[in-house]
Amino acid sequence: MDLGVQIEPQFGFTYEDVLAIALDGERAGFTHLWVSDHLFLDANATRTDCLEAWTLLAALAVRTERIRIGPMVTSQSYRNPALLAKIAAGVDVMSKGRLDFGLGAGWKEVEYRAYGYEFPDAPTRVTQMIETLEICTRMWKDERATYHGKHYRVDNALCSPKPLQKPLPIWIGGSKPRVMRAAAKYGHAFNITVSASAPGDLPDRMRDLDEACRAEERDPKTLLRSAFLIACVGATRAEAESRLDTLAARAKTDRAGFLKQRPGLVFGTAEDAAAKLRSYADKGIGHANIMFQPYGSEREQIRVLASMTGQFRS
């Protein structure tokens, strides 16, 4: 198992914040820096910054050296698929081959409505995601790409430069069987969403992924499994508990109630975190992308885990 840092720009991060977190993660032995693809936090967040994902990734590409970067996950709906393919190829080149291309079907209806995007039903959005994958993979590989789908089409579309990586690693995020089948067909890895990453849920999700691979006549062992996890750690148990109390108060519960609601939480000291992460590795998880909470404590928590990242480096 290796470890990534998940950043949600809609919480109000500045570019300087994200860059500092990326550089800290790079030094601490985290292999990935992931950013979510959102346009704002909520309908009332008029003064909460939200950096656009791909411009943020482009900036990180030229300011980091070793850590891999990518969206976890980019919404297929927010950019024309051919343009998305072109953007991703450029970021891979600028990062010298360190991009992981995370893609999802999109879900945040309030953003769609506010920005004038149509918000079709979930099956339609998944179909659109699959068509996006067809267009992107063809543009990254073919001299000229042509594809006519139900929702998207390209005719003799050019993409130069091509990505440096051949193939560019594709990560699909979600929890539903049809999305898993798309990952089995196109993907390097599947990222199980935080709502489906609790320890008790993992056996079912792993079986679903195995079945998706077999349906595509693919060896299930060749599809990397990733879990989206939330962490609340501290240099001491008391520090971790103080952070947990902040999260519990926001959720209008107490410490015990919060832990019961979130059985997948990576909580405690570095040693506690290592034990929790090993339990995920033992269940077949090859990558954990970790969102540190509460917001604003990411760098301190990365420093806490720096002593144990070597245990999980692939």
C-alpha cells in the first residue's frame, strides 16, 4: 500500500496552502497529491475560495518534483471530453509524467444548476463518463481520434503533445457496479468512495470489483484498489482527541458518537494510524488517499505520519 493526500479545494484552500501541503507530503513520503473537482462549497459560500482543479494541477505540476498529482476525481460533465483529454495531456507533460487521471460521473447537482450544466439522471451520467473515456483514450493514443457516442462525439480530433506516460494511468472513482465495470475496462485503479470504505463494507466492494473484472475478462489482480479515508491524527493521543472533538462538535455529536458514525476513520497517534492502514492493506487496498480533518491541520497531521509512511511505500 502507498499513501496519498486528498485536498478538497472548495473548503477554502489558497494556492499557497495546497503547494505547501504537496511539498510536505512529497518530503514525508506520500506518493500522491489528489484534488477534488468542485466549483464551490455550497450555495451560501460566497466568500469561500474554491480553486479550479485543473488549473491548480497545472500549477502544482511545475512546482513539485516527485509526488504524483491528479484529480480524485474530475467530473466528466464540467469540460468537453476532447478538451479534457487535451488538458490532461498537457498537465502530464508539464509534470514530466506524474499525472494520474481520475474520472467520475459527477454528482453535485447544485454546481450543475448554478453553472448552467444539464444534470441528467445517474445512468446517463455514467454513460457520458464511459464516452468520455473512449474519447480521451483515443485522443491520447491515435494520431486523429474519431468517436460518435450517444452524448459526445469527435471527428479527426488532434491531441499534441500526447501524454508522456503510455498509457496514462486512469483512476475511476465511485461505488456502483456499472462504474466498477468501466474501471475494469479502462482503468489502472478504482477508488472506493469514503461512504463505501468502512471496514465492514470492503469485502462486498472487493467482490464487486472482482466480478467487474471477470465480466471484462480481466485478471482482478491487475486492477489496483484504492480507498478514500478520513484521518484525524496527532503527535499525542490528547492532540488527536482534541481534533476529534472539533469534528464531533461540527457534526453535533460527541467523540464516541463520531467514531461510531465513521468506523473507517484513521484516528489516534502515528502508531494507531499505521495499525488502521495495515488493516486496509490486509483487505486488499493498495492505495489510501487520505483527507485530513479538521481543515487547516493537514500539514501538522502529515508531519505526524511522516515517521510511518515508509511502512506503506510500494
